[in-house]
Amino acid sequence: MDLITHLEQTKGETLGFFELRDEDFEKSYGPGKWSIRFILHHLTDAESMLFDRIRRIISEPRQVIWGFDQDAWAHKLSYDKRPLQLSKEMYRATRAGVIYYAGFHYEKDGALEFVHSETGVRTLKDEFDKVARHNQNHIDQIHQALRAGT
């Protein structure tokens, strides 16, 4: 499956999770793991961070881009209180931007490099691929949580 198709498919599936029943949002895929509510908020925030990186790499290659502390974001940005509808709209808009730029830059500029503060030298193509992988990983966790029912 090509990248754009995968991004579109995971976008649709992820947006569908925002329509779950209220009680489903509290389910987790394992003891001590994030609930579906937290996963959806995290996906939104991570997507926005990755989109920021993508735009920075395209416009200002070879810079150092810092990682972020996902647990601090979950706590300090009040994932337990943030409206899911807000995250849904943020996710939808950000994913549209990722897809737009992937269409123009994935192949043509994929070799553009940047330095990630934790993982070292990476490329634009790596970041686009990370968006797809990251989203799919959390989709799998949500399915697992829904099956487990805990």
C-alpha cells in the first residue's frame, strides 16, 4: 500500500474511534496502559508534532528538532478533561496537511535531513513513514482495548 493510501485509511479509521460510546473511551489495552481517550488525544498531539517537523524539514533542512515527553503532555495538557471533539477536529485538519505535503514532497524531497534530538540524523521520508507507523500502532492498541474490554 502506498503512503497516501495508508494515511487516508488510518485517518478514516482513527476518526471513527472518536464516535465510540462514552464507556469505551475508558477502556485500555492493558494494565497501566493509556485508555482509548488518552490514545486519541496523544495521536492528535503527536500528529501535530510530526506535522510541524515535516514542515520544518521541508523549509529549513538540517536543523535540530527536539523530541517531546508524551507523558508530560498527557498530564499537563489534561487528557482526562480535554474534549474529544476538539482533538477530533485538530487530528482531521493536521492529517489533511500531512497528506497534502506527502503528495508533493515524499518522493521528490524525501532525502532531506534533520537531526532529531534523541535519535540522530533522520530524513523527511522517515518522518512521513513515522506518521503512518505511529498511527497504525495506536489503532492496533485501540482494537486490542476494545477486545479486552477493560
